[in-house]
Amino acid sequence: MSPQAALYDDDTPLPPPRRTAASTAWVLVFLDGVLLGCGSLYWLLRGRFFDENLYSALAATTPNEVPEENVTAVAIRLAGVLGLSASLVFMAMALGSYRRGDRWAWYATWALPLYCSLEMATLASYQALTPTVMLWDVGLFLVALAALVAGYRHFFSLPEERPREERHGAPA
């Protein structure tokens, strides 16, 4: 029997687990889901974007000139429903699979920075990228990228390199 195994054979409690950036990266994914949900909830309830300058950049109108039953309002509400659904999926994934260290969750999290990049590129192609939208998308992008970088070691390390409390199965 190894000397280290003998240390834990009796009833002495294990030392408290070390909190690392990799083991708490799921919080950043959850935060990104909450932020995405807040913006989507606003779109759903109000039927308009939170940046009023976006209207003038896209259609040369103001939000007051856009009637409530307009196709634009319906499309914005639909985008709110889709964004709210995506945020719920990401929050559930953060609490479950990402926290456990399932690799598919790390790969699925790449959808967040990809979404932000595509939205910024689309708005820039229409010359409608306003500072407010840019700050929002860059913020979501950076939080998602921080979660991916912080969680990399958690997902792609060998089981022997992980702390004992994070391994799947019984402790050795």
C-alpha cells in the first residue's frame, strides 16, 4: 500500500477541494446564458431593439415610427423567443454537462462567440453596427471566450491530472 493511500484509509476528512478557474468556468457559461436571456426577454416583451439608433441605421426610421403590428416588431419578438430558448439551453448545459466536464458541452459553447461574431459581421455589412450593439456583443463574446479558455484544462486533461474530486467514478 502506498503511503498516500494510507493517509485516506481512516476516517479523516479529505482536504477541501481546490477551486480552480477550470472548475468554475461553468459560472461564466451560465452568466452568458443569463445575459443572452435578458436581451432576448426585452426583445420579446417590447417588440423593439434596446438600441434606438439601430432603427435609423437599418431603415431610416425611428422606433416611434414603427407600428406595433409591423412585421419588424413580429420578427424582433420571434428573435426574442429564439434567444430566450437558446439562453435556457445554455444555462441548463452550464449547470449540468459543462459543470461535469462532458466534452460536447465545451464544443457546444463555441456557439456563443460564433453567434456574437456573426451578428457583428451582419450588422457591419449593413453599416448598422452601433456602439451599444458593439459593446453588448463584445461583452458576450469575451465572457464566452473566457469560459472556453478557463474550462479547457478541465475538459482536455487526463483523468490522472484532474483533482480527485472531479474524476468520474470512484476515487483511486
